[in-house]
Amino acid sequence: MKELPVDKGTRVKLHFALKFPDGEVIDSTFEKEPATLEIGDDNLPENFEAYLMGMKAGDRESYEVPPEKAFGQHNPNNLQTFKRHEFSADMVLEPGVMISFADARQSELPGVVSRVEGDEVEVDFNHPLAGRTLTFEVEIIDVEPAKPTH
């Protein structure tokens, strides 16, 4: 059964690493327990799953993932300016601080303070990896049919 290729309806055990092109590691399982996921379960963004399709146990690859296939381009419309008094008085507001907001549907939306000027606080809601080309390194350990979920 070791010849089953990764496809929809498979459960995959794998090691992966996400890195910047200079080699800086963003996330990696290579030194830890491998990750197990079902293709299509949204554990991995769909674009990253696409790179796994057709790989088999024992395969190891490294892919360069452009922003469009990773976390999108940086969108200037995702920068929003707030007034200082809209935040609690004891909140530290300086560039780089991550703040959690509730969006219109009350789901959590993280933003990073990008600029503080006078009474204005600019928050960037782009994904922190937006606009970046990433290296996606993956080693497939095992591929098996996903168990029926009913």
C-alpha cells in the first residue's frame, strides 16, 4: 500500500517546513512529531495541498511558492487607521504589536500595528506573510486512504 499517491480522500503523514528564501525557518515539523492531515480538511491552505498531490511515501521535495500561491500579495486596502481612544488606555500601541479584532461576523481578525502618529494608529490586517515568496519543504512519510467520517 506504500504506493498510494497523495490525492483527495487520503490521510497524509508528513514533515514540512516553511522558510523564507534566505533559509530562515517560519515553521517546521522536521525536529518534532510529523504532522498528519487529510487532504481537503483545511489544515493546510489549498494552494499548499496542491504541491503535495501525486507525491508518495518517501518523496521529499522543496518548492518555491510565490505570494499568489502562498498568502497573497500585500493589499494596501487592508491597512486601517484608528483613533488612539478607540483602544483601552493601558494598551501598548507600537509598531509590531499584534492586536486581535472581531470582524463583522465576530470571528477573530489579527492585525499588526504598523504606525503610531499622534492620535492615529495604523493597523495592518494583511497576513504577516503576504507578499513574501516562501520555500515549502515537504517529506511524505505515509499516505493512506482517509477513514470515512460517518
